[in-house]
Amino acid sequence: MIEQVDLSQVNWARAQFALTAMYHWIFVPLTLGLSFLVAFFESIYVKTGNEDWKRITKFWMTLFGINFAIGVATGIIMEFEFGTNWSNYSWMVGDIFGAPLAIEGIFAFFLEATFFALMFFGWDRVSKRFHLFSTWMVAIGSNLSALWILVANGWMQFPVGMAFNPDTARFEMQNFWEVLFSPVAISKFTHTTSSAFLLASLFVVGVSCWYLMKGRHQLMAKRSIAVAAVFGFLAASYCGLTGDEAAYTVSQKQPMKLAAMEGLYKGEVNAGAVVMGIINSAKQPGDEQKDFIFAVKVPVALSLLANRKLDSFVPGIDDLVFGNDEQGITSVATRMERGRLAIEYLAAFKEAKDNNYEPAAQEALRQFDIYKDDMGYGHLNRPSDAAPPVATTFYAFHIMVVLGTLFPLVFLAALYFLYKGDLEKQRLFQLVGLLCIPLGYVAQQSGWVVAEVGRQPWAIQGLLPVHVANTNLTTGTVQTTFFIFLGLFTMLLIAEIKIMVKQIQIGPEEK
């Protein structure tokens, strides 16, 4: 019998973690991308000896430091929440999930922190080249930190390199390299970091456009835009390639997520990709209602994206929930039945072991091994629970794609106006550049909504549902901490914006 769970408490725990993660991700991508831009600016300074580039480097380095400090605070809180709100998760997968996080803290963050002080306070204490080396080490360390965190997240999306230990009821690592080089982990790292480089480039272009609008620091602004627009266009191009690869990886490893991203209920051969559309919010898996109120599709594009073949079959939500014998897709109901058998045989194994009845324990273990791959499904209440929130996933995905298509055009326009020599006269472009800062953050947040909402109801894909992973706390306790964190994070965000705006208003140091 499946244990009853307080779903209100689970949903509040979800909301609290989502709140922490989304606030944290306001700071992280700017840190990842701006660290490299600062390194580029300083490299130009060391190469040319031009003091103007040193002033440019120091200005953007100051903004980097403000953002970095507040980002660390939210990240620490998020890691603690695994223990406070998701203790069952931490118990069951701590051996695996904890390893990349420990490596991140010991190596990547240590590397970053070691050279951070030298980068900020070593201008007149070390040589130019060693200071430049320190700046590059901070940039590399920041992105190595992201690597290990995304490896951990990638494992949650596609668990590999592990085995379930029935004696301890825990998942244990068997192959570290399989975890590290998981295709999901690699695609998440490349796409996430390239999108962070894109956001930081938008930030530099946007702030520089503000200076052009105000008629201040125009040489600094144009030089900053020149570097950021080149870096941003390259990052945007690479982000498109990594996004395509990420979508392909999702189609192979998380087909339910891809179906939700496209609002696809009934699988199709030569499936078209939705360019724009409005989801029918009343649509449920298995009913006969229309998927969309209206939709514009590119013919066969989804089959090509998902399988690299024009005439391939792309499963929809109904296929994945109710099964499709022709395509060899097992229904969720069947997997739920098998999963409940796995849970029962695991309980029988533990009982026999406790009573020192070895023959019964071995027989229960043999039966458990037959059904263990579907154990996570045994905790679901109904087949439709295996489908994520479709509308949220669909809209977040398409917002991200539309904005990701717009941004490289902005960088190209910046380079074109720089080439013409009249960038300071282009008021419309300057306004667009400034508006692209918040739009960049919208695209970033949308991407993470797709990644996390699209894999629901799983904490670990196919193995551990979210409602089983949580801590047995009261709803009131989680609600209280949710609002405490909401107030704390909002104050931190307001403080960062105020400090950033004040520093931008001050501008770079004068000659």
C-alpha cells in the first residue's frame, strides 16, 4: 500500500526550492559570463598597455564582484535546503549527488576564491601578467563550479553510473566517469554556460547603451560594446547549437519532457514543430479535446530535431502515458504495477533479512531485481501523474527560443552601427540594447522552468518522485520559511540592484 503524502506540504517545499533556485539563477549567469568578459578586457589592456582598457576592466570587475558576493549567499542556502526539505532524497542519493558538489567546493570554488582577492586587490602588488592570470583563473573557476553543479543536476535528469542497494535502500555510485560524461550533463553544461555568456554580453551592451543615451563615457561604452557584441554573437551562435543538441538529448532520454515542450499529445510520424500557439488548458491526457486553440507549425521539423530523421516517429504524451504497442512503449499503468511489486518485494526482503530467514530473503531479492527498474512508478497514484504541467513547459520553452533568436540580431546590429561609426546616434538601438537586459533574464529563467518543470513528477527521472523525496515537515513550517526566504531574497535582490545602479551611475574612474 502506498503511503499517503501531504501534497500541500510537498507543493510548498517545491515552491520554496523553486524560489531559491530562481533567485540564485539571477546572479549566477552574470557571474559566469562577466568573468570571461573582464578577462578579455584585461587581456587587451596587457597586450596594448592602454590605460583606458585598464579603467574599463576595473569598472566591469566591480560590477562582477557585487554580483558574485550576493550569488554565493543564495547558493549556500539552496544547498542546505536539500537537507532540510528533501532529506529522503539526500539519504537515498547522497553518495552520488554529493560527490560532484563536494568536488565543486574543494576544487572549483577553491580555485575561484584563491585568485579572487588577487584579481580585486592585486593591481599594484603583482605583475600585470600574474594579475591577468588571476583574472583568468577566476573565470575558469567560476565555470568549473557550474560544471560540477550541472553534472549533479544532469544525473537527476538521467541517472547513470549507479546501482540500488536493497540492504540500505540507497542508490550508490558505481562509475564516476559515467556520471561525469553523461550526455545530459554535457549538454546541460554547454548550453547553460553559453547562455550565461550571452546574458553577460547583453548586460554589458545594455549598460553601455545607457551611457550612450546619457552622453557619458562614450569611448568606454563603444569599446565595451565592441568586445561584448563579438563575444555575445559567438555565444548566441554556440547557444543555438547546444540548444539543438540539448533538445535532441531530451528527446532520447526524457521523451515526456519533449512532448510537453511541444504540446504534443498524440505521437506523429513526420511531426511538425510548433512555432507559436495557444495551448488548450482544458486538455488532459487521453481525452479527445484539441491540443491547441491555434498553432503554427513547421512541417517535419520536430521529427528532425528529435531523431535526426525526417520520417521518424515522435511519441506524444498519450503514447507515453497509455503505451503504444507498435512503437514498443510500455504504459505507465503497467510500470506502476511493476513498481508496486518491486516495493513489495523490497519490503519482503528487508523483513526476511531482519528475521534471519535467508532463503526467503534471496527469493524476494530475485523477484525485486525483475521489477526494480520501475520502482519509482510504484509511488505514483495514477498514470496521468507521469505527465508534467504541459502549458507551463510549452510557453517557457517557446519564450526562451524566441528571445534566443532575437539576441544575435541585436549583437549584429551593434557591430554594424560600430562599423558605420554612428552608434552614439542610434537612439532606438540604444533603447533596445537596454531592454535586452531584463529580456535576457526572462530567457534564462524560462530555460530553467523547462528543465525542472518539464521533468515533473520526478526528483530523479523514473526512480524517485518528488513527493517521496521530501522531508516529513508540517505545511506551516515550510510556509513560514518560504515567506522568510521570499523576504530575504527580495531584499538581497533590491540591494544588488541599488548597488549596481549606483555604481553604474558613478561610472568608470576618470583619467
